[in-house]
Amino acid sequence: MFCYQCEQTYRSDHANGCATSRGVCGKDAQTADLQDLLIHELKGIACYAKRARELGSVDNTVGGFLLYGLFTTLTNVNFNAARFTALLQEAATLRERTQQRCTAAAQQQGVAVGPLAAPAHFVPASELGQLLQQAPQAAITVGLQEVGEDVVGLRALILYGLKGVAAYAHHARMLGQESDEVYAGVEATLALLAAEPTDADQLLEEALALGRLNLKVMELLDAGNTGSFGAPQPTQVRLTPVIGKAILVSGHDLADLAALLEQTAGMGINIYTHGEMLPAHSYPELHKYPHLVGNYGGAWQDQQQEFAAFPGPILMTSNCIIEPQPRYRQRIFTTGPVGWPGVRHLENHNFSPLIQAAQALPGFTTVPEQEEQITIGFGRSAVLGVADSVIEAVKAGAIRHFFLVGGCDGAAPGRNYYTDFVRQTPQDTVVLTLGCNKYRFNREPLGSIGEIPRLLDMGQCNDSYSAIKVATALAEAFECDLNELPLSLVVSWFEQKAAAVLLTLLALGIRNIRLGPSLPAFITPTVLERLTAAFGLRPITSAEADLAAALGRSAA
């Protein structure tokens, strides 16, 4: 195996990337190789789907499979080799069907189908051992010696960004939001990668084009969330449990949570959110359920301790699973693209086994005397609803600067930077946050500026569209460019959704983003130099120095 798609990847002075029998994330070499093969097959399907679309034959069920397949290969999503073996065979069937559709469309118009890139002609073996023998041809590092690490790194940037785009688009699709433009863009990007382009300028432009596509995807996801569950509203969320039976829901998928809330209504089972599900409480159509009682625990990397202590079953939606420990392995369930060997997987929102487990387990029998709460729900409608007050506060000098401190959390050293940074922000500044990075500081007592809280939690990483719309609205109000706003972006990344959002920010021309806690291993020094020259992208340094630079003063 070789993988360097996430922030936790192995690093040394000589090489970066997990190239052992087991990656840092817990993914074994067999699963990693099968994931590479699945990506290879998806490229082949996309070659035919793109050509068929050009010939006027469109089947967006193919696009849905591409989204789902890509999503399963994200970091901390699916570790089940058997699921990938099945997906490979399903992909082969779909490729054949798409090829036939493409051929028929070409014959009808009297034109040729091809030529198409090699993945279009790949035939996966039917036996696991033979599949693993095929894996080297699908590795991310194929052609490294011929084209060099910069080209391979740029291809990786596009692929990993595309995985993030696919994850967001899959969430939107589950809420009824689809787009021909998005499906065509995903097909075109996969077909481009299948052709193994070598021009660095072309690859960089394609990466930015992918960022623009992701903006459309995030708009769809925003429409799906708000259309299904209402616009987020400022909401107090309980952080301490209550007496009673309990289910914990982690991951990102609001549609899964909504289905579970409906199925457990009136049953005397309390539902708790975990990790990136915290923002669910701010949506009116989810908050209306009285048995959605609070949030338990923090970010994804703490789940092994927190899940072990939780006295009920756990539902893992979308992504962020890590190896279930013996203390809770028999009471954790997966759904959607998530998978772990030996863990029960629930399909089609059939949560009966999960509910039965909750009824059989004790739930909370004792709770802390002191209740703790935090306030969330400052999505774009809430922030723009007080935009006049914000603008007046800026003009009056009450608000000097805005910081967007958000992104993914993780276990690697250096993430205390974000806590230190927020703690040191001056009292005349406002901190916007989204993503699970917020758990580093969302209990900090930052206070308010007038009626405006100094910490505004805008939601999940899935809600990046809200932050972009707020920044755009402020720029319009002040009649200035986005880069002229008193706004600094300090972003933490971990996996491929963050790569997609970063590409969107760069595609919008946003400059001087601070990225950490370490730069992606697939971004080579040469590529970083280009990104720095074009966009001012740079790694974080120290909280003191970066804060001083943002505010235009000396760190001393």
C-alpha cells in the first residue's frame, strides 16, 4: 500500500506516506489496495459516462455511484475489505452497462467512441488474490519516476479534492439535491485523471476548476439542509446527559439523524449528537424533537474513550470512524458509506437493531448535578440577520477584525495552536468557526461585543457555504474585495473534505490563508511555492506571530 491523503500520514526526513502493512488511520494494506482499484474503476466508468454525455446520453445514476464510491475511500470512512470487493464487481457491471450505452449513442450519431484512457478497459479479477495482484497499476504513485513528484502531487491534490467534493455531493443527494453540472464535473475530473496529464499548469487550473465545482456542490448541500430542516437558528445545546435510555449519533449525515429521530419518537429513548453532528440541534425541524436532548463528547479523535463510556448504542454515519474497541464493539453500528469489519451495518434507514440495543442497555442512570450548555447555530441567515449591527460595530471601531478559525480536528501534535490562537484574540475581534476544530475552543468564555457573541459557531465543515456567503455579503456591504475585508482565515485540515474547501477558497481568489497543523504531504515544496506566489497560502507558525501578522503589528 501507499497512502498520503490525510494529515496523520507517516512522515520522515526521507519520505512521506503510509507504505506499511497498516496505515496510521488503521487501514490495512489489503483494503488500501482495493480502494486504489476502486478509484481506477471509477475512472474507467467516468471515461464512458463523459463520452456518452457528450453524445447526448445521460444517466445520473452513474453519477450517484461515482459519488458513493469515491466517498467510501475517504479517510476514516470504510475499512471493510469485503465491502470493497463487492463494490469492485458492482463497478465492473456498471462500467459494462455505461460502455454499451456510450457505444449505442455513438453508433446512432455515426461517430467513434474513443480512444479512451486505460482505466476504461480495465477488467477486475473475480478473486481477491488476483485483485491484489492488479493493485500496483492503480497506485497513486504510478509514473512517479517518469513525471516527477510535483506532477504526481498535483494529480493527488485533484483526486483528494474530488473525494471531498463527492462526499459533499453525496450528502446533498441524500437530501434530494442533484445537478447535471455536478455529475458532469465529477465525470470530467475522473476522466482527466484517467488520462494521466503531465502539464503542471493544466493540473493547477483543473484543481481550481474543481474548487469552483465544489462551490456549486456546497450550495446544493446548503439547499438540502435548510430545505429539509429549516435555517439554523442560535440554539443552546446541553452538554451534560439526562437520565434515561440513550443513542449516540456521530459522523455528519443529518438525513440519518432525522430518520432515527422519527423512528424513536415517543419511545423514551434520548438521542445525543457527537462530533460534527453537534450543529443538528440548530435546525428547527430536528430541534423540534424533544428527545434530541444534547451533545455528548467532542471531536472524532476522542471517540474511543467517549464511546466506551457511553451507556447505549452508537450510530456511525458518513465518516470519522476509528477502530472500535472491545468495550463498545458490540454496540456500535454503521450506515451509509461507513464500514468496519465485524461491525453491524444498517441499510436504508432501518434502525430497528439499533433501537433494540438501546432498549436493552441501561442508558444514563446518574448525571452531573451541574448542567453545562453552549450556544451554536450562527449560520448565514442568523449572522446576516444582524448584519446591520455587525457593520455598524465595524464602522464604530467596536469590531476591529474577524477570524475564521475552523476545519478538521485531529490527534496529531500542534493542534493546541488553535486553542492558543482563539484565547489570544483581542476583545474587539470576532471568531467565526465551523468544523470539528471548534472543539478546541468552543467552551472558551470569549464574551460579547454588544449583543454580538465573540464566538460564532457556523456549523459543520459541510456548512462552509454559509461562511463564504457571509464573507461575500460583508464585502458587498463595505464595497470592497473579499481580500480587503478585516478577515483572516486560519484553517486546520485533516482529510479530503478540507482539501475540497481549500480549493474552493483558492478558486474564489482568497489570499493569505494560514493552513495547519502541517501541510499536506502530497503538496511538494515546488507546488507550495507556486501556491504561495499565487495565493499567499502558507503554513501556520505560532499563535502569537500569526495573530500579530493578521492584525498588522509586531509579535513582540
